[in-house]
Amino acid sequence: MLETVRRRVAGASITGIAAGLHALLKLPNGQTEDDVVGRAAEHGLAVEGLSSYARAAGRHSAALVVGYGTPPDHAFTGALARLVAVLTQR
């Protein structure tokens, strides 16, 4: 996931992979959490904006919380391709 997003989505970055079952995906400039979460849902993806975890609004960059757990390889590859499509459409 880290390498795919790094290569294909300009301005995005991922942190927190080593922490466990979720990663934090910082959105490229100009993209909002609400828009990306909505577009992701249209592609069958369930992601959440970081703001839903924050105590105070506006204290963080626009980002997604992406759960990755231990999906089978065939499911993860397709979901990652759809996420990249969501992040690169304007």
C-alpha cells in the first residue's frame, strides 16, 4: 500500500503502518475528507476521515484512516486499485 500510494498519488503520504491494523493516509492538497470518503463509498470502499477521531475540528491535515487488517491478497489488490482511483480523480 505504501509504495503504491507513493508512486501513483502525488502529494499523498502514509504513516502508521507499523502500528497495526490501520494506516493514516494524508490527502493531497485540495482534497477534503468528506469528498474522498464519499467517492470511496461510491467505489465500494469503507474509509473514515481522521476528523471523526479528533476531539477538536481543524487541528489536523485532511487524512483518511484506512484499515488493512489481513485481507486475502486478491481482495487487497482490488481495494487498493479502487482507492488509488478515488485519490487521483478530480
